[in-house]
Amino acid sequence: MVAPVGLAAVAGTALVVDLVSDIRVQGRSLAALAQEGPTASELSPGRRGIAFLPGGGIEEVAALELISRLCRHWPAVVVRVGPGDHLLATVPVIPLFPGRFSPVRLPTHGVWQPVAAGREPPGPGPVLPRLRGGLVKRILSGQLPARSRWVRAWTPVWEMPWA
């Protein structure tokens, strides 16, 4: 849930499109933009920072054209998709659980999020610092972390082949 915010925050100015949850934010959803058409002000950022656009129940296939249109106008676009959605290039974020809680099937590459100490990533990709509860609370309450080691650790993700 917070990974897209970290990836967007390190970009500086970005749009986060959430195709998974039903979180309500001020403004219209991607489904409404697809149905009614976006306004000129919705196509590009009006200020520096992160903007959020809920999916509004739109199917990923229907969202693709509008998302690629938004990508032409925004400096960075992060799309949150659910497990198994494969129409977009994805950055797998894999929690590194200890012991028995470790996932059995792991992707060959990804962004690795340690949950407890001592677990090494089984594949290539950036390893994020431990995610502290206070940072999660701030992100979920809409306060973007200005100076966070966890956010800075997302920087190499923009340089990887999936970006």
C-alpha cells in the first residue's frame, strides 16, 4: 500500500494511480476520466508533489489508454496493480518475512522489503531499509515523508529496466 508512495515521492512530482483499492481522494477517479474525458488541468501537474488518482473500479485493460496519455504529461506515473495483473510493466515489491513466513515462490527480481532482521533477498534488486510504523502512519495519513532513508532507497528503481 505504501510502496507506490515511496516510489512516487523519490521522483519529486508524480501521479499515483491506484487500480486496486477504493480509497477516496478529492477529485474524480480514473473511471470518471475515462468516461467523461479528462480536463486539461487533470492531464498534468499543477504543482510539485504527489497527486493520487483512484481507479474507481475501472478494469486494467480500459485504463491502459488513459494511463499512457497521462504518462505523456506527468514527469512520473506510478500505477498500483494487484497480484496477477500483468498488462503493465510491474515492479514487484516483496516482503522478506523470516523463517516459515517466507514466500515459497519468489520472482527473480524485485524491490525487497525486510520485515525482520537477518533475511537476505533471494534475487537482484534494491533492498529497502526496514519500514518503521511511524513512517507508515504518516504516509497513510497523507503526510509525505520529506527526508526519509526509506524513500531515498527507491531512487535506483527508476533506473531499472521496468521503469
